[in-house]
Amino acid sequence: TGDPLIARAVEESLVGASNLGARIRAVDTAGKLAGDPEVRQTLIGAAEFDSSVAVRLQAINLLTDYLDDDRVRDALTRILQDDESVPGRLLALELLGDTELSPDTDFDASAGIQL
């Protein structure tokens, strides 16, 4: 496992940032440290839950090198199903298309993707 102090500092800088530019910089920092599994989890959280589409897209892009991580693939599947932004869903679809999905991946095809 990684260093919980680093992960906590990155998470606090992302959550505590009040403006968009600061949150994007925090996501970029998390991307540089995403080899640490705890920091990667913070990046996954930003990809799924940040209020800004720009931050979510940046976080998704930075997860590209970690497609072998089940947590990343699961998050991308949720983004594909639930993200309100078309670019976010399309990017998740593109990244998932570069991986082998497990047969037990929980994907609700009935939910559909509205473009």
C-alpha cells in the first residue's frame, strides 16, 4: 500500500480547493502520484464525483495508465452508465474499449447510454 499521509494531503487539496483551476491542479498532482493506490483512489473519486466536467475529464484521462486496476475499470463502468456529461461517458467508453471486461462486470445494458 501507499503512503496514507501523501494520499490524505492530495485528497485535502482536491476537496478543499474552492476554484476550478485549483481543483484541476490538484487532479494533475494526483495523476503524478497515482502509482500510490491510495492517491489513485482519490483520483477515481474526482473522476466520478467532482462537480466540474473539466475536472472529471482530466481525472479520467489521468487514469489511463491504470486500466489494469479493477477499481479503475469499475469506476469507468459507473461513469459510462451514470455520468451526466456525454464527453465523460465517451471517454470512459473509449478507455474501457482498450481493456478486456470481465464477464462478471456489472453493466446494466437496459439503462442505455443517451447521447
